[in-house]
Amino acid sequence: MARLPDGEPVPSDGALPPWLADVPPAAAGLGLYLHVPFCRVRCGYCDFTTYTAAELGGGGDQARYAQTAAREVALAAGVLGAVGRARPVTSVFFGGGTPTLLPPGGLAVLLGAVRDELGVEPDAEVTTEANPDSVGAADLEALAEAGFTRVSFGMQSAVTHVLGVLDRTHDPARVPEVVRWARDAGLAVSLDLIYGTPGESVDDWRTSVEAALETGVDHVSAYALVIEEGTRMGALVRRGVLAAPDPDDQAAKYELADDLLTAAGLDWYEVSNWARPGAACRHNEAYWRGADWWGVGPGAHSHVGGPDASVRWWNVKHPRPYAEALADGRTPAAGREVLGADEVALERVLLGVRMSGGLALDELSAAGRHAVAGLVADGLLEGVAAVRGRAVLTRRGRLLADAVVRSLTD
């Protein structure tokens, strides 16, 4: 599990620097992320802040988690209000872990706390992640009735042996069922896929992408498998039991996914995300635009700021100290950092260039603007877009996005 970054201490009441009251938000909207850190089984590739019942022992109370996290929602309203940044949220995203391990009533309690403490815009996007085997038709109907508008299922693959390597427990045949139930309940649906799993052939990957499209969903996220230190899969790769992902193989699978998804009417709007018109995930778009968001839950990160300065902080990782801090009326934050103008500008390039609309060239330094011609010549940025004043990745550029960012920054 990834360790938290180092940072400055956070006041016990969680108060933000007073100067934020004079800083206009970098982008419209306020997002709320609610982390549910529970899983039935820990997947071998996962380094997220998640725990199984066996790992928690007596250290975390899943049954009371909704009430605990609701205390942090109330804290958020007070802390944001003190610097004039409290306002109805435009998006809510329940992630994990497996949020739907909480009963729909628990998720409804948390969403109700958001309504009571901050307010929710009438057209807000309200998403929960779910595993295909963690919900039934009645659960999805209850979520829709509680005010959820969207569900993102962790499909990962449609091939049994690939799911086995990933330690995923669901039957691939379950995916079209849960998608149908969700759509019948009136929920928008996204599917998450992973490519580059050891032992996955190109034909396996084609099968997975085509199976996702056959469900009729309007949004697909596809991520290259990354082997993280400290994970079970990382240990197996280190010992030679599993082969490490091959970057060339992953590049070929990305291009195949892009071909299939685009042909089906889902266009890329961020390097790893494709959607039909109007179906992009607004919550994630707010992250990439640098909007304000508050992360509720163990290990969750938050961000409040503007175009020239911002503050980012993160919570303790384990559910027990998280719950103890809130029960004592203290912030669960473990540390924070203040970003100055140069750091905010760097993040704006790092995130903005990943989106299909690209980045205005006047957002770049002189050295960054000078690098654009070379990146166009190398086929990494679109030439027509550059002439019109924007840095927009080509498909090859998407595969080498990190290298493009290094060229565009100092």
C-alpha cells in the first residue's frame, strides 16, 4: 500500500490558511470524493487504501462507517465556510475499496449528510463505484432512489484467466446483467478495464473491449496495469513467477482499444477515458481542471485553491485513527502542502494536456512554447491545433504523455 507523502502539520480543527478567502477558485464547481476503504478480497495488483475484514481485525467498524464519514462531511462544511469556499457540490463520487459493500442505506446516509451540510446542485453528478458481484437489481434501484445518477463497474476483463491473475472474483457473464439492471434503474453506467495483465493476449484484450461495448455503455475507462511496490503481484513479478507488463504490448492494446471505442462512437476526452457525447465523468474533469474538491475517508486527498496558489492535504490511512480523530472533534488530516504559482502552473500543464481539448499555449513558459514545434514534428502534438494556439496530443502523444509534459515544462 502506497505511503502518504510528507507534509506540514494541519491544525487540529482542520482550518485552512486565511489567505484562501481572497483566492478565486481555479475552476467552477465543488467536488466531494467519499472513500469507502473496505473490500471482500484484496486484489494482487492494488495499492489503494483498502482493507479486508481480516486485515482490519478490531481496528475498523464497517457497520458505523457511514456515520463516521458523515462527521467529516460536517467538518468540511465548517472548514470551507470559514474561507468562503462552502457551496453546493456539483459532483459526488463514492470510490474505494468497494463502496457498495456498505448497504444502499449507508450510502444514502452519506449522501444525505452532503445535502444537509453543503447542499447538492439539482443537476449534480452522483457516482458510486461497484464490483459486478457486489450489487443486485434491488440495490441499484435503491441507489437511484437515494439520488445517485451514475455507477462505475470494475469489469477489468471479460476473460476468466485474466481475471484470475488480477484476483477478481466476479463471473464475466455478470457484467451485462448488472449494466442492464443499472440502466433499468435510470443510472448512467461506466465500465473500467485494465490492459497488460501477465498472460493476456491481444485477442483476450479485444474480447474484453468488445464485451464492454456490447453492453451498450456510454463511458469506458481503460488503464494500463502498473506493478506497484508492496503488492502481492509486485512480489510475484520480482520473483519471476509473473512476467512484467511489456510497454510495447500495452501500447498496441491502447491503440486497439482506441480504434474499437472510437468506431463505436465513444471518443477519447482524457488519455484513459472514452465517452459518448455528454457522458464524460464530470467529477474527474473537475480534478483535471484544478477545481476545489474535498476527499472524505481514510487516505483521501483534498484540494482548494486558485490559479496561482493552492492547498492540498491528505487523511490518515487506517480507519481506526480516522474514526478516533473525528469522534474527538479533530481533523483526520495527516499533513498538507501549499503549492505556489510555479507548482500550480506545472500541475495545470500535467493535467490539462491529458485532455482532448488540450492546453492553451499561453499557459506554457517560453521554453515550453519553444518546444511545441519539435513535438509537432515528432508527431506527438497536433499541428493544426498548435497553429490555433493549443497543445493537443496526437494518439502517439497520448502513449508518451509523460514525455510530452517533460518537454513542455521547465
